[in-house]
Amino acid sequence: MLRASDTVWKTDTGRQRRDNEDNAYVRAPLFVVADGMGGAQAGEVASKLAVEEFHRDLPQDGTPEERLATRVQSANRRIYEVSHTEHEHAGMGTTLTAVYLDDVDLAVAHVGDSRAYIFRDGALTRLTQDHSLVEELVRRGKLTEEQAAEHPQRSIITRALGIELDVEVDTWTYPARAGDVVLMCSDGLTSMIGEDQITEILGTETNLDRAGERLIAEANEAGGRDNITVVLFRLEDVGSDAGLDEPTVVGLPAAATEPGPSAQDGVGAPATGAPPAARSSLAATLTAPDPPRQPRVSVPLARRQGRPNRAAPGTRRRGPRRFAKALAALISVVVVLFLVGGAGYIASRELFFVGTNSQGIVTIYRGLPYVLPLGVRTYESFYVSGLPAAAVPADRRSALLDHDLRSQAAAISLVHAAELGQLSK
């Protein structure tokens, strides 16, 4: 049986933020990292509410994955209710990554772009996949890892706690072994330094306290654009025979399998962010995994009523057969358009931009800033402020009303800054 030892939890505001909106829960065998968003300290409230849910014992029923997911759903509902009843916390949300050590397995529950890793035999393997716009573009082959690191929309996440009444939680189970080091962190670390640099630090610093300090120091040295939270712990054997048999792995993401773009589009496609060496290292100890659960789109199937009359012997009835083929092709086109359109609509629900309404009031819109033929809009009003655009200083107006795509939290933070007269050029 395994237990966590040498546990380290460190957090830092970073160099460009005034407040720290990260939170964590560190009490073996359960570890949680949450990165809040929302501005005006609402992000700090969201991450705190999320972590507080884990102060209670996990539910008794179900697998470790299911018990973690139940607690994450409870946290999501609590944040959602507070954000819809307290105006000052409107639009707040948080990422959350939770790891539970269950004898010889690591159960993981994950929403957002915080991360969990295993460092084993000198190789770093990512256990989670980011729910972010740029990660989705990387998975589809639209961006390289290098381009994603500098992309202006890298902060836009596509899934978070508190945004909707229900949230989809990714869960997996991984086999662990003595000597593994588990790293959990907010994106304030991984957006500043790469996985090669993290690997080098964990490989040279056997003292986890010093390793945590170096990780934060180098993230700050690289710019420290966001809050930085690091949780580290080492696994050690406490003498049970439970660890002799390798357990079955459930839902292993592609971070520990062969690299390459996913054949399946949409949020939740397998990540490929871990280095090839790290993937092969962990994959060598794992059984063949099932892919992570994906959102499903239900498409109604048309059924033909009755049967066609059979042709007399020796006759040829090509007309109905050709019609059936044409109908099948048409149905295929309609289904493809439905799926593509549905995926695009779902993705656009996580994008926001700032403009003005017909009365000239600064407004946050959800969707894309386009009008299609026949006057079809690809956006809807999300939040109408009390600020007329004419009241914004002219030299700051273009920075506010630029129609750039943003996350919900970023758009709200920008408008609140304008309302308070704190908008920078």
C-alpha cells in the first residue's frame, strides 16, 4: 500500500497580479488545486468555495472517481448559486483538479486548465488535459505547442466550475508506485515555464520543498503573469502486498499514449501535451485504456415505414435504389452539418466580447461578433453595464470596445475596471 510523504504546498501572487485567487486543499490522501476567475476578488471566492467542499469527507458510495466527481459537482452548484444571488460575485468561476490516493491508484477529477503530473524515472507525464481554447486548437492541429504558448487567447478556458448549473467532470484512474512524485499546479506555473524545465527541476532537486521554491521562482523570473500554486508529494510503500499487482486503468487520456492529433473533434478530445519520453514511460506500466468520456450528440434517425414491393424475376428496379442512395447521402450531409454547427455553437458559448448596445451602453456579449446572411446574429447580450460608452475617456475607449474574444471572467473584469474608472490604455 502507498502513502503520500514529503508533502509540499506553496503559492505565490506572481509579479503582475495584486491578489491571489488560487486555493488548495492538502490533506493526504486527498489533494486539490483551484484557480479562481472573475475579477474584483470574485475568483478568490469561487476557488475558496470549491476547496471548502472537500473539507467534508468524500461520499461513501461509488468508486474513488465517482466520489471525487460527486464532490466536484457539489462545489459547482454552490459556486453557481452564489454567483447568481450575489451581484458582486456574478460570473465568477474556478478551475479544479483533485487527486485521491487509493492504496496503489491515483484517482483524478479535473475541470479547467490546472494540471496534475507524475514524475517517474526522470520522465514527466501529464495526467490531465486542459479545457482551453488553445489546447483544443493544438489537438486539432491548428496550432503548435510553441504557438499556443504565445497565443493571445491562451487564457480562455472552455470549462470551469460555477458557470453552468451542471459541469462535465473528467475522471481517470492511474496505477502508482513507490518513488513517484506527483505535481499539481495552477496554470500560473505551466503558462510561464515549459514541461522540459519542470522535468529538469524535479530531476535535480530531490528535496521537494526546494523543488517547489524553484518552480515558483522560475515562473516569476519568466514574467509571473498569474498566481502560481504548486503542490508536490512523494509516494512511499508502507509494507503492504497490495502494490504487487498492477490495477486496470480506466479512461487514460492520450497524454500517456502515442502522440498525434485526435480523430475526434470537440472539447474533451484526448490531450497530447506530454513529451514522448514521458508518455512511453508511464504507458509501459499501464494496461490498454479506454478513452476519456466524450460529450455525445443525439441525432434522430429517420425510419422508413413499410417495405418496398419486390420486383418480378428478371426485372431491374434501379430507380428506387438510386433514390435510396441519394436520400442516404442527403441525410449524411445534414447530420454532418448538424454536428459541425452544434460543436461551433457550444464552443461559442464560452467566448465573450465587449461592445455597445443600441442605446450606446457598454455591454458584454456571448458568442462571436458576426452577423450572418439574413441578419442572423452569432451572439447574444450577456451583461448590460450602467456605463455609457460616451463616458469612457476617448483614449481608453478603443481598448474597451475592441470586440476581441475573451473568457467570461476577462470580459467581466474589463467592464468592471471601466465602471470604476480604472481602465488602462
